[in-house]
Amino acid sequence: MVVKKSQPIPFECVVRGYLAGSGWRDYKNTGEVSGIKLPPGLKEAEKLKEPIFTPSTKEETGHDMAVTFDYMVDKIGVDIASRVREKSIELYKYGAEYAEQRGIIIADTKFEFGILDGELILIDELFTPDSSRFWPKDEYQPGKSQVSFDKQYLRDWLESTGWDKTSPPPRLPQDVIHRTSEKYRLAFKMLTARDIL
């Protein structure tokens, strides 16, 4: 593995093509996601007319916080913030189209960028079940929570345990590990037409 040290941009660059997760919760409460006003009457998991850029902070401790694009501009400047937003949406559209042709909807995803020798570069994983929300296209039905290939299954299990998200997490049962692994393997096979060895 070749590694280069870059100057990280201190934001997670989230792009949403569908209304799910924290975006859905914010929309229900305010009609907005990260300061972006959306049309009234949208359903959970509904496809948005155009993908939206909804950055969040990168916190050293605790949970990342959703912020507006204007907040991002205030912290890192309009030039770099605009380039990051443009590249994030461009990447999302490319990945979403590729995945949909293979039977997976990428509802949302996140990118992380850095600066290396004055150039904007990607510095973290992308289009994985850990960084994206993957839904099987043939089971997609707006208006409810979707079946998923991503870590939502694990999140749902953790929620069901009553874990407070600050103490050490509960030990994962073997069946939860197995089912999560199965979902990741299936997504990999659908996207690449190969099995993980």
C-alpha cells in the first residue's frame, strides 16, 4: 500500500439522492436538510429531484454534526468548499448510475477530501457499505425504511439493545456478524460480478 500524507479537509462530504436516515429526520422536523429547503410532502426514502450536498463536521470525539454549505464556506473558504461540493456531486452521480445498472440504489454516500501538493484529492474509502446507504433496486418502495446491504442492519441491532452510544458497545452476537458479512458480500458480488475470496 502506498500512503501519502495530505492536509485533510475537516468535513465529511455527504451527498444524498434519496431522503433517508438523519436527512429524513431533519426533513420531517424542519422541511430542510442541512439548510436546503425541500418540497413539502416528500416520503421517507423518496428519490430527490437532484442530489443534494449536505456536509457534516469531522469531530475528534462524539458524533459528527450536520452543517450548512454556508458554514463550510465560512470555515474553509468559498473556492475549496465549492470545488468539494462539485466533485462530491459528480462522484455520487457516477457511482449511483454504475450501481443502479447492477441492481443497487446508492441512496446517499460520503466522501473525504484532502489537499496534497496544492491538489484536491480523495483521502478515504468511497462507495462502500460503510460509507454509503445501499438498497436493492428490485425491493425499493418509497414511504418506508428500506431493506439494505449496508451497515444499517448493524445500526438497527445496536439501537434495539438500548446502547447509549457513549459507553463501550455491546458484544456483537455471531448471527449479527454473519448477517452483516453476508450483506456486504452480496453487494460486492452485485457490483463487481466477483466473489470475495
